[in-house]
Amino acid sequence: MELVYSWLKEYVQMDLSLVELGNALTMLGMEVEDVRLVGLPKPGQSDAGITFHGLEWDPEKMVVARVDEVMPHPNADRLVLCRLFDCADRRPQPV
């Protein structure tokens, strides 16, 4: 069974970390073998032997963009080029 932590927090009021939640579920008889993290830092080791794996990224480096145009690639049949709009102001700023 897979459980999404953010969805669980919408329905259950709790102040448990991922490690504490994993340990609590294991103690209740629902063994947690591993936790997949997406964009979150890996927490410290747990007492129940839960393995944490996944991708960690810095939210300050994330960019959200809109795809404005999709064009065929000039040198490849199976590739496309996308024109993106990311709201970044690329004009030189006055000093």
C-alpha cells in the first residue's frame, strides 16, 4: 500500500515527522519498509529500520514555466523543440 504524506495531513491532524509516522505505523502492525521522498531532504535514521530514498532538490532553484510553442526539430524526426515562458525578465537592468 502506498500512502501520500501530504494527503494524509489533509485528513488527519498530526505533528509527526516522517520518521515518527513510519515508526508509529510499524508499531501499529503496518510495517513500513521504505519511504520515497520527492523534493524533501532525507531525515535522520529511524529506529524501525525504515529506508529513505528519493530525489532531493532546492526549492530556491526550481523554475516554473509555460510551454508557448512546440516545433519540430530541424535535424531529427522524433524530437521536438519547445518555446517556454518562465516570467524571467532578461532585459539588462539599469545601474
